[in-house]
Amino acid sequence: MLKLNDPALLRSQCYVDGSWIGEGVDAVDNPATGELLAKVPRFGANETTAAVEAASRAFKPWAKKSAKERSTILRKWFELIMANQEDLAQIMTAEQGKPLAEARGEVAYAASFVEFYAEEAKRIYGETIPSPFPNSRIIVQKQPVGVCAAITPWNFPAAMITRKCAPGLAAGCTFVVKPAPDTPLTALALVELAERAGFPKGVINVVTGDAAAIGGVMTSHPTVRFIGFTGSTPVGKLLMQQAASTVKKVGLELGGNAPFIVFDDADVDAAVQGAIAAKFRNMGQTCVCTNRLFVQEGIHDEFVAKFAGEVARMKVGNGVEVGVVQGPLINARAVEKVERHVADAVAGGAKVVTGGKRHALGRSFYEPTVLSGVTTKMLVTREETFGPVAPVYSFKNEDEVVALANDTPFGLAAYFYTRDLGRAFRVAEELEYGMVGINSAMLGTEVAPFGGVKESGLGREGSLHGIDEFVEMKYMLVGGL
Ligand code: ADP
């Protein structure tokens, strides 16, 4: 059983218009043990419409508060999240599976967006433009877009919510959030803390249940003016299509197929450490996780030996146990995908250097795996594996590897290691990706714009640019002066 310092954080009802409502229907399980953690409501279109209406009623008063008032409440929410970091991490590991150290890290990362946008709330500046018309002024003011909806995934149950809500709340928007069915408890705990921080009723609402019905209302209700989504590309495309009928703003953080390139001139040990971090965080279940490793032929064998040695030493188990760095995958479907990708690679001639099968612990545990001799025809190249499998390719030169890296419809994160300054700039600029790590494998920070190009998404989250999604510019021409 989950032991929390504050058991009241374990909420299993939805939060709409300042009330906790709904009966527990859908089970939330611990992927490491199979234990039932809670049952959450199965809301549909009617309940979602009610949540949108609550957010709509709350919008004007929230938008009319001074920026400083909104900032103060956001700041309080940040402080409460950090004060309850351990409980939130315990809830997250229980429902999601990631090791406790990573869960604590995610809570701090999630909180950092709330802190950052509590500060930015006060800096949503407009502009004045020299007018071409006599006796007039041109003023541009930024106003909140209105009611926003957010649909979030299970891999970052806290951060994907705060990364969307914090900038929107700072700007004066109100929210209806639908967390992933695997990980609603972290979302509900966060909103419990939001309630304690003093957000007025209706400003943040959380609904769980029938994804298609909830998403249908979020994308068609005329009052919703922005829909933010993090998840798979097919669902992102569907939501974008649905949102077209009422011309909503959309923010999409979709799939990736991140290349990780190691050039002959790289610091091999640093590249190995970078590859471990970029590949195996959250058991390979992040959209910025390395999906393909390209290693130049001169250092290929040395890199593979060192990398596989590290991977083979990784401790797999329940994320709450000391020393565990790899937990279970989120569910049976996730393991089946990993198995399919590995079987396809092996059938095509790839070699299993380490791992390569389900872990002896059973359930959704999978051995951290390194494959070599991989080719670009295999599923591990073409699709996002979203699991602890590192396929390694050997390449000859820079032009070849840049072409290989760009040969995908996705464009979220890319990484490369080199000590040649000219190459660093050349390759970074050639890579068709929204984010590039150069001798660096951890991109996430609230101060930088996170997002992708091509089919990886639209818009940016984090940084001062993150506010842009949640404001409209109003141009005012003042004449007769
Ligand atoms: P994954 O396959 O990794 O779970 P999804 O894109 O299916 O990725 O899930 C991300 C989020 O999108 C989850 O909250 C999920 O419930 C939601 N979702 C899935 N299908 C739909 C849909 N048709 N409409 C709205 N939301 C959806």
C-alpha cells in the first residue's frame, strides 16, 4: 500500500468547478506489482461539457485579476508542490513505474514551470508601434485566449500538465485537463494542491474517463479556444482535425524518432554516459528518448563495448527499491511493441549485444537492450520503440549520417557528440529538429522552448515563448489624438 505523509493527496474523484465528484469505475494499477491503487470516474461528454462551462464562468474573473494576484497563487502552488515532492513522487512511481529518483526529479521539473510562469505572469508585455496615420497611436495588447483544454500522456504525469497549465494560468486562461488513464492520480494530487494554493473554483478542472468522448467535447465546444496535447502522432492529428471545425489554437507535442550521433572525434566516455541518459530515462518511454544511435565506424566497436557494459549493469525492478534504475514499462501493450521491434531487428540480421527479452521479473519488465548491426529498414528505425532498446548503426561520414538522421517524418530532439567546433555548428544547423543536444543529453528545462518540427508537433512549451500559445494579440489603433 502507498504510504504518504499526507494521505489526503491520494484523490480518486474528478475535480470540477471546485468540487470533487464522480464514482470510482476505472482501475489504476501499479505496473510493478499489479496492485490496485484506486478507481477513478469514467466521465464522458456531459461531464466534460459541465467542466468547460465551469471553466468558462471562471474565465473573466480570473483574467481580470491583476497579474500579481495570479502570480502569487501560482507561486503558492509551486511551493506546495515542492513541499509535497516526496508524496507526489511516491504516487507517480506507484502508478507509472519510473524509479523514485526520477519521479522526484519530475516533480521538481513540473514545479519549475509553475515557478517560472509565476514570474512571467508579470511580464506579458505589449508594444507600441510608430503609426503611419496622422494623430494616432498603435498599441498591441496581449490578452488570454480563454478556456483551454489539455490532454496529457502517462510518461510524465506531472510535468506535461504544469508545462501547459502554468503559462496559461499566468496569462489568465482557465483549464479543463484530461490526464492519461494509466496515471490520473498524480494529476488529481496536483490539483488538490492547486485548490490549497487558492485557485478560484472552475479555474482548473480535471476529468478522467472516455478519452474519445472527452476529447470530442474539448475539440468541438465553441467556448474552448485552445487545445494542448502531448501524446502519439495519430491522436494529435485526429485532435487537430477535430479542432478545425471551430478553428481553435492547437499546441501539439507528438512523437519523436531521436537520433544520437557519435563522431570519431567525440569523447567516447562522455558519449556513453549521454547515450545512457538519453536512451534509458523512464525506461526509454519519453518522446525525446534516443531511438537510433549512429556511431562512426572508427569508434563503433569501442563505443558498443563500453555502452553495452553499462547497460548490462543496470538494475531492473520496482522503482521504489534502492538502486533500481529501470522500472516496468507502462503496460502489456508497451512490452509487446518492444518485443515486436526486437524480433523484427533480429530477423533482419541485427545482433543482440545485451538484453533482448522480457525480464525474469515478469509483468511488463523488459531487459535493457543493445542491438548492433542495425539497418534503416528495420522497425526500430522507422517507428518510435518507446522502450529500453538501443539500436546501434555504424556510419562512415558526416553527410551520410545527417541524411540518415533527417530521414524521418519526425523532428523533435536530436543529439550528437563531437569535439570539432565547426562540425558542431554545421551538424546542429543541418538537423531538422526542434531541439539539439550537442555533447549534452538532457534537454528539459523550464527556461528553454521545448517542441518539435515536422510531424513532431506545433508550438513550444516552456521559456518566455511558452506564453505565446495562451495569448492573442489585440491591435488597437487610437485616432483623433
Ligand atoms: P499512448 O499510446 O502513448 O498512450 P496516446 O496518444 O494514445 O498515447 O495517449 C495520450 C493521451 O491522449 C492520453 O491521455 C489518452 O487518453 C488520450 N487519447 C487517446 N485517444 C484519444 C482520442 N481519440 N481523443 C482524445 N484523447 C485521446
